[in-house]
Amino acid sequence: MVTIRIHRSSIRILLVAVGKGFAENDFEIAMCREAITMRHTVNASSARFSTSSLSSAPESGDRSNESANKGAPPQPTFRSLRSLLAHARFFSGDDVSFHSIAESAASAEPGQLVVYRIGEICPSQLIADALARGAAGILTEQILPCPIPQCIVGDVDLTLADLQSRLLDRPDRKLLTVGVYGSAGKTTTSLLVAQLLRSIGLRTSYQTDLGSSDGIVQTTSPERVPAAGALVEWLGESYDAGAKTAVIELSDDAAKHGRYDCIEFDLLIVTGSTVTENDFGPSGLTCVLERVASQGVVIASADQPGVLRTIKNHGSNVMTYGVRSDADVTAKVIDQEGGMSTLMMTHETLSVVMETPLCGAAMALNHAAAAVVGILLNQPLSEVVEHLGGLRSVPGRMQTLSAFGQADVIVDAARTPEQISSTLRAARLMKQPGGRLWCVMAIDPGAAPAHLALIGSHAERFSDRPILSCVMEAKESFLQASHAVLDGVKKCAMMRLVADHRRAVEWAMQEASPNDTIICIGGIGNASADAQRSKIEQITNWIESSRSSTQEEAEPKILSMFAK
């Protein structure tokens, strides 16, 4: 069994796994004793394993019944929808008794629950299919003119997510669930935490902008990071795959719309400033704080007093990290040279020095946030630092491409002014002495003019040779967006406008000297993991192709008169 003690003074989690019964089980998760959680023990898991082992040896009196029913198909278990959704209203009946949820009305089987989403399908066609295929009922937001029992709810997607969570027996509570929320650094922090948890022997699943894993298979999905029902299904699949922890990158919009209301988080890591602008509803931070378990812990930056104030007013358990302010775990940048950053990580009276190719103060904050997770799991700081150092690069996050005799190139997917500011600060510290910093920035014409002006101010302040560009799909709006960028610039003549993103990158590669540093910002977007990876690979190919052509041109040519 697993015993969990939380000391309120230091908010540490001590995990002590005991029990020889688990080692005798065939499941790898039980043999590794990786069942950890913060809110409850794994007595339920022990009972499940023990029940399965007992049921594998039936009594002699039951063997005759088993042999008699051996050829019979398994009978579905029917559930009462009213018992699962106590506050829902019903029409054309008092309850809906169903055994599963149909993928669509056209493929529904007798006894399944059909879901109707307004505007996605003709209601008459859905009613006809549900009647013809013997559906048990319809989950809908509006009353439909049909005799089939209907469950009326306010939001079908949120209700369906809660329903799936109950049907799957709350998979989020079977895993140690870590949510990562904030305005900057979510993806890198999520991958660092996943790297740490895997290194200490826990099979870890994760969902990030750059890809996902169920604990076994890593994928780059063509869809965005899931939320609501899709996220619940993924948690169930991760648990079935043997994962013991789940790291999830959270979206601000999904949090505001309640798409995480079906999940409880044991750990919540808050990164960036989480500044809310022009929002009259609840902030995303407040929404995710409500999803933290009662014994959960919020990990926040001590460098953001406004964020800390919101968390403490909410009454959550807090553990802090920081670079400038005093915190439970601090990370100080000692040196940064040659594409390597030397950090000094400190917790209480112990300090450990580490090296990492992930440079900059923002990356140091990400390392400190991930280190807090290791401290909470009662891991020695020296081992935590060693495990975090195993993550050597993150695609599109201060990704450095170096070549002998040519300028270093950094590829970063920064989009917001806050992200671009921290990226340019880190790149300026990474450039060689006497070298210049070239900034090829693919702006988003759809961004607010105030944000574009702020981006222009950052580019002028931190870079020596700023170049504005855009992706191919936004060329028609490039001129208008570039004028918005120039509104934040004092010396407009220093800005070079090149609408074609590839030509902008190639021109900077040709003009930069070997001591210079080129940073390519933006142009990657925040779409699916597959789309981001493809765009990062495309930009990388541009850089390598330009380097090859530059190297060929630099080779001395023999004059024709000496060819003989």
C-alpha cells in the first residue's frame, strides 16, 4: 500500500510503497509500485488487483455455470442517467436507462445514448436514426419533437465530459495529475516535469502543444491539446496503458469555458504572469484553482506577486519558485556562454549547480518550477537537478542550430509580447562578444495593434538588426500589420520589411557574420502538434539549405586562365 503524509509547514509529500502482494501481480505497474497520489491512498487499486487475482480462480460450484455460459455473449450493464446527472431535466420519460454512449445516431445500437449537438446535424435525421436503431434516449440542449426519452442539459459537451468521467470511474483520481497553466513556458515546463517523473521511475503520460504520450507511445496529433470529454478518454487510456502520472498543458480559453470541470489536479504549476486583459468574466487562473484537489498543491512563481496573491486568497496550498525573489526553490543564472547555461538551484540550505543547453532566465524559471515537483515527491535536490539536465532541447523553444564558421541560429515559437520579450533577452545574452543579434520576426497580422506595437518596441530594444516578415497565408495583411509594429518603434528606418518569411531568413543568413546570432521568432503558430512540428522542420530546412549554399559560394574558384 502507499502511505501519504503532507507536512503543512514544508508541504512535502512522502511516498512509502509497501506490499509484497503487488510484486506477485503480473501487471508492470504493480511490480514497480508506481501507484502514487496526493489525495487518497491506493487501497482501491489494491482491492482491484486482489479482486482480479481472486476471481481468476473460481470456486468449483461456479465452474459449471461458466462452462454453460462460455459461448454466450457478455451482457451489457445498464446505467441510470438520472442517478449520474441528478440536476438534469427529462422529457418524454422520467429516466434514461442506457449501457453506453453512441458515436453517432447513424451508428447507434439498441440501448445506447445518442448525443445531439445543435447545428451539427439535422434534428429530423437524428430523430429518425435514433428511432430506427432503438436508441435508449437522447442527450440534448433543447427539447426535440419525438417520443424517445430526452435528457435536457445546459451544455452537452461539459455534461458529456462529466458523464464519461463517471462511467470510467474517475480516471483523473487514479493518476497523479499535474496541470501546467500560464502565459509562457507551459510546454517546456510540462516536458521538464515529464522528464523528471520518468527518470524517478514513474511511467508518465503527457499532453503538450508539441506532442503527447500515453506512457508508452509518443505521438504528434493533428488535433489541439484535448479538453473536456476527449481529455477524460485520454486519461482513461493512459491509465489502461500503465501510466501512474499525467502531465497536462492547460489552455486559458478551455479553463474559462469550464472544460476542465470534470478533472481534479493534484499539482498545479502556474507559469508566466497570467495577465488577464479585457475580460469581464472569471479569470482562467481562478477557474483552474477551483479544480485543484483539497489536498493538492499549487506551484507558483515568487516573482509574480499578483499571481501569488490570487492563489493565497483562494486558500490553496502553495509552494514557490523564482529567479529574482526568495522562494522555496530558486534558480540563479551563473554563466551563459557557448549555448550552455550554468544554473545554481537552491532549496533551503542546499545548493546544486547544473548545466543545461536551455538558456535564459525564462528557462531557469521552468527548471525551478519542475524542481519543486521533485522536492514535493521527496527526491534529493542533487538527483532532481541531474534528471532535469536530461532534457537537452525542446523543438521550437530556444532551439539552437550551430555550424562552424557561420552564425548561430535560434528558432523560437514565441507569439505574445511577454514571450517575445523573454526570448529576445535570452538571445541577447547568448550572442558572442562583439557580434550582432539579428531578429527575423514573423508577425501575426491577426494580433491586436497594441500587442504588435509592443512587439516592435521589444525588437528595437533587444536586437541590432530587426527584420519583419509573415507567413505565406498572411501576406495580404502584412503591410497593415507592419505599420502597427512600427507604431511602437522610435527609429523606423532600422526595421527591414520582407514579406516572404523564407527570403527573410535566407537574407539574414547571407548578411550575418560568423560572430553574429540570428533568432527566428514566430511563424510556427499554436495549432496542432503535428502542424507545429512540420513548421519547425520547414524553418530548419531553410536554415540548413542557406548554410549549404553560403558554404559553396565561399569556396575559392580557380580562374579559367589557370585552369590549364
